[in-house]
Amino acid sequence: MTEPAHLAAVRASYNAVATDYVRLVIPPEELDPVSRAMLAAFAELVRSSGGGPVADLGCGPGRVAAYLAGLGLDVFGVDVSDEMVRLARLAHPGLRFVRGSMGALEAADGGLGGILAWYSVHHTPPAQLPALFREFRRVLRPGGRLLLGGHVGDVHLRPTEGYGHPVSYESHLVPVPRLVELLTLAGFTVTTRVEQPHPSRADRSYVCLLADAG
């Protein structure tokens, strides 16, 4: 099967930027208090609803997965970038990291207790989000938890440079009400919504959405 063009662009771009990404992006323990609180709440909710495997989708170099492991979760990472997976395995040898697509997960129906999609969904074209969220719902058991964090707005970005390297990925910022609508249609109940303004851009913001699999 031919790989979708947007996935090929994401893989090539993050393979190229991986080393500098680790250098330039702050680790989870240095995130703002609200973001750290949402990660902690997600971990507590997963544990209180039965635990089980948690997938960090678009895990990058594995630092957020390791942070969640430190909060008591049985977590593994999935990323489309070979280089990101290699760096994650080197930095966190006690955790499992695999190369794969978040839209076609190698997981059984209802096999996961939680999903983290942390600043990774925005590379998916909006027309493909319904199928992506259905895949999230497929692999979560009833009562499983989803934490989706990321950039939101109504902007289609086509950067040519990122983290000091040429890139070919695109970013699709979707309004929060549309994300909530799509998650609901996929079988989720959004229980918590926390939105924070972008420090310098009025056309975008940051959101964390906590949702339960029905």
C-alpha cells in the first residue's frame, strides 16, 4: 500500500530535525503548570479506571512517554519517524518504542487503557481526522482515556524550515469546537477542555482535551 503523502513528509522532516528537536524543545518537566497538571490528571484517571497499556502516539524522542511512566503508567511510544524512535530507544531503554502510524495502530480492539496524542495530531489533514479518531476509539477499551494536546485555530501552515532544517510537513490547526465534534462522533465524551492563548499570535492557541471512550 502506498504511504499517504502527508505521512511521508512527516517522516522525512522529523528524521531530519530529530537531533535538534531534542536540543530545542523543552522536556515535559519544564512545561507550564497547566500542561503538567493535565498530564498528571490523565495519568491518575487512567490508573483509577483500571490502568492498562497507554500509547503515546507521535511520541517523538520519548520524553513525554518517560514522564508518564514516572507517573505510574504502563506506556509505550509510537512514531512515524525512524530517527525519533531510535533516539527514544537510546534515551529510555526501559520503555518500548515502535515505528508506526497513529492512523493504523497495531493494537487489538479495546486493547489500551489510554492514549496520549501530545502535539501530534496537527499534521493530519482535517479530512482524515474522523478516521483517525475512530482508530483511537477502536483501540481503547470502554472507559479508556484520551488526552489530546496541541495547537488549535483555523490556520493551514506550510513551513519550509523547522528546528533549523528544511521541512516538508504541513500543519492543520482546527478550531476546538470542531475537534470536540469529531471526537464525539467517533464515540468519545469530552470531559475537560483547557485552552491557553498563544503568547504572540491571536489566530491560534493551545488546548488540552480529556475524553472518555464510551
